[in-house]
Amino acid sequence: MNVFLTKNRGLLLAYDQGLEHGPTDFNEKNVDPAFIMNLAVEGRFSGVIFQKGLAEKYYDGKVPLIVKVNGKTNLVKGEPLARQLCSVKRAAEIGAKAVGYTIFAGSAHESLMFEEFGRIQEEAHRLNMAAVTWVYPRGAAIKNDTAPEIVAYAARIGLEVGADAVKIKYPGDVESFKWAVKSAGKVKVFMSGGPKAASETDFLKQVRGALDAGATGLAVGRNVWQSSDPVRMAHALRRLVIENRSVKEALRA
């Protein structure tokens, strides 16, 4: 996992939303994966997250790669289930240093995803690759996926299933996230960037809170590549996450 860290912090550019959401998140520029690959380089990200097809066609080796090895669309309704669509071996062949896998904890199908991730984690470690899990509580049993106790449970799941890093949502306050980070033990905790925030300042304040709570870093997509100036936003986040600046300093061009 250290390949993605600078000064024990990591800033990951996520672009796996095309499968999960379709092209509704994209505009004329960011619909092109080549634009995202260039942004990952210009923004000096610690790593870029692609699904297999994007990695095969657009990854240029200039930024460490995480290949997302499972996924689903939002066309199928009901209890969420995301199954494997890329082997760990293929991810390594493409050049990935880690694999990513989403577990929808709380879904009626969570046991299938737990079993699959367990096998994937073992395969990744045999190849000296990190295994990162997105733990997103979803399904009829989950009423509020950012409730502090649910976020902490998600973090703990990452530890229990053997992840090297876990990507979880921010519950809205530092103290709640501190408990989530503590619950994750030795697992690196990355805040999920989530949907586009109301303003850049609002988003940076959330990230600052996650870092103050002990997060290793941020895995962000829409709040960068949906920005009116993605490179500027990337640099602001780097100042915040890697250089440990204040929100005010991070926004200073």
C-alpha cells in the first residue's frame, strides 16, 4: 500500500463511476478517460482508479494504478450485488499495484461479496499487490448509510475481511470519524469523495475533518473532475491531504 502514500498520506483519483452510474456524471471533457488520465498526472495524484476496460485502453503508467475488479450498474433494482469482472492476474498484467472491490454491507447478498473479496485479497497478496475495499452499507436494512455507527461498522468490516485500505463515507463530524478510524485498526482509511459538494470550501472542510480524525487520505472523483477547474481543485486537495495545509491555505492558488 505504501506505493500510494506520500508522507503517509494518499490522494487517489477515482473514475469507476461510468459502470456504476452510466455517463450521467460526465460532461464533454470528463467523459473521455484520456482526460482523466492526464488529470491524474497533472494533479500529482498518488494513484488512479479504473475499471478493467478503461485501464486496458487508457492507462499510461505515469501514476500508480488501482484496478476495480467488481462492479454493477444502477439499472437493476433491489438488494445490491457487485460481482467480480476482472481477475487479479489480469489487473497485474495491466500494471496495477492494487485491486479494488466494493462490498455492499447490509445487502441480502453481502455474504457473496465477503466470500469473493476473501479470495481476491489472498490472490492479490500472493502477487504482492494491495487489496482495497470500498465498504458501502446499502440495502433495505440500512436506513442511513452515514450514521456514525454505520460508518464505524463499515470501517471495521475492512479490518475484519483483511483489506489493506478501506474507503468509507464521512459521517459529518470529526469525533464520529475518529471512532471509525480507530475501528479500522491498522487498515488505511480513505474518505470517499462522494457526489459533487455544494461548494469547494464545503468539500475541503469535510476532507480536513477526515484528516484531523486520522484518515490516511481521500479517494475522490466527481468533486475534482466535475469542477470548473479540475487541475486547480486537484492541487488544492494535494495541499490539504499531502502537505497537511489548512482549508484556507489549500484554496490559495
